[in-house]
Amino acid sequence: MSVATARRYRAGRYTACFCAAALLTGLCGCSMQGVRDEMNKLTALTEQPKESVQPARPTKAAKPANHAKVAEPAPEPTQQELVEYVRGKLLGLSPGDGFNDNIDVRFDPSSSTLTVIQPESRCDHFLNSLDANNLSWDVFDPSDAHNSREELLRLTITSVSGKTARACFDKKGQPEEGTSTNRIRLLFSLAKSEQFSGFKGNMAKALRKLIVLSGGTPEKDIFPDSHSKPVKGDK
């Protein structure tokens, strides 16, 4: 091979290599550019503000409002129930001095009469003649010069004006002389009654209701302003 021919051969190889290199570079450049474009798109997408998309929650059916149940008022006690309460307390809390004991208690609904039998007497109390407004308590000492007895808790209820509250009889059935007929008096052992909290209030309430159910005069507040405007000197 001549020198000229060798030179032309080498120049051709260099040109071919250069073109191949240029072509490869171009292809790579195109590929890289495409990759860059795709990456830029992805970056743009990731940089966009994300809206919080939460799956829609199933709508719950509205529950009906829970209205608190209003307790029904307790039924009023019957006449017989009130009689049994009063009778039970008269017998259960009876004085034990052998003189003022409540031996038996009876009630006649046809005449509204409460009968209390004691060792020496019997008293018929006419509940339809009583006034539920005039009820009071006091402590009574039945001791005398010869006998010492326990203190008693005494409940007094007066009758309506012009009506007889009670009639008392001795052991022979004869009317007792000197007995006040315009009021009744029920006796309880003071010591026994003090063992029951609220005894006086409960007994007074039961007797007021019993008086009304038996035809007596119901309780009425005749001084309504006295609760808010106390009178000077009142205790």
C-alpha cells in the first residue's frame, strides 16, 4: 500500500469514528433530554398542591332525640292504706305504762270513725269532723303523785267549730265525764318515736290526708305571705 493510500484509509477511519461518535452523542443527548422531560413532568406533578381527598363517609341515619322519661307521680294512698299506717304506728309505738297503752285500733269507713282502745277507756274519733289545719304536737308527762311514767308524744287535732271530735267511754261503756269533745288526742311513746326519723312529719301528713278522704276539712294555708315576710317576734 502506498503512503497516499494509507493516509486516505486512516482519514476515512477517523471520519467514520467521528460520525459514529457524533451520532452516539446525539442519541444519548436525545435520550437524556427525554428522561429529563419526563422527570420534570413528574416533579411538576408532585409539586402541585395536594387536595385532601377523603373517601365519603356513609351518612348515619339521625337518631331520634332521647327525651328523658318523665316519672309518673306515685299514686295517692287510699283511705285503707292510710288507716293501716296510722293504726300500725299507734300500736307499734304505743306507750308501755299500763295506763295509756294503745291496745287496739279500729276504723269504721261508713262513719269515718277511728276507735282507740286503752286499758281503762275507749275513744271514738270522728275524722269527718276534724280540721286538718289545726294539728299540733307536744310532749306530755302522765306521771302523778303516786306513779312515775314515761314521757309521751301527744298529737292533738281540733274539730271544726260546732262539731264533736270524739266520744270516750269507760270500761263499762259509760260516757266519761269531763272529756273534751272538741279535739282528739293520740298518744305515742316519746322514746320509741325518736327512733324513727321524720316520724312526726309522716304521721301528720297521713292524718291530714285521712281526714280529707273521710270528709273532714282539708289543710289550707291561710297566711301565704307569712313564709316570705316573717313577722317580727315570730319564732
